[in-house]
Amino acid sequence: MVNDPVGDFIIRLKNAGMVGKKSVDVPYSKLKHAIADSLVAAGFIERVEKHGKKVKKTLDITLKYDTRGEHRIQGVQRISKPGRRLYRGVAEIFPVKFGRGKRILSTPAGILTGEQAREKNVGGEELFIIW
């Protein structure tokens, strides 16, 4: 049993890319699907597909590599954890790694990157940063 499904999800993506896998399957949840969609929009993964029915649903995530064959996800850092939730107001959302990374937040407007949250003028729970 996994106590932190978001942490498990992002570490699976990072580890699969480090060993050079083309795709990775993760157990399905609406939260993971929304996070994966925002990572596709941010350019960190190539494609997300939902497979299966009822309780056997999975997300098939195709990883993205650059022209040199290096994985697009160089690192991730989980910010808000199940034992300690951290929330950021819109004034506290700053760029990550001088604009090379993204900050993923869970807001009332849905799962957004830091830039999208600033545009919509909403804050929320800071899930993780990725670069």
C-alpha cells in the first residue's frame, strides 16, 4: 500500500526515465491523470493514455527525451507531503530553477503550473517542483 500516491507517481516517472524506458504504467486516479495532463502541457512527458475498466485502470505514460537522448525530467522534489501540507498564496509563487522548472499546484481552479496559477490569480497546495 502506498501512503503518498503523488510522490510515488513522480518518482516512478523520474526512475523510468533514468533507466531509459520508453513508457511507464501507473495505477489510475483522477489526481494523477490531472497532474500528468499538466506535465504534458509543460513539456515533461509526451503522452498520457488511460487503459482498463473499473478497478483495473492504469495510466500509460510515454516519456519524453531530448535530441541527445536525455530524459526531460532531471529531478523532482516533493513539497507538500501527507504529514505536512504546504499552501502558497499567489504572491508566494516564484519561478523554479531560473525558469527551467515548473511548480505544480492543486488549486480551486484545478491542477496548475505556477505560471498558470499566477495568471488566474489563485494559490493552493504546492504539490511538487520538477525540472
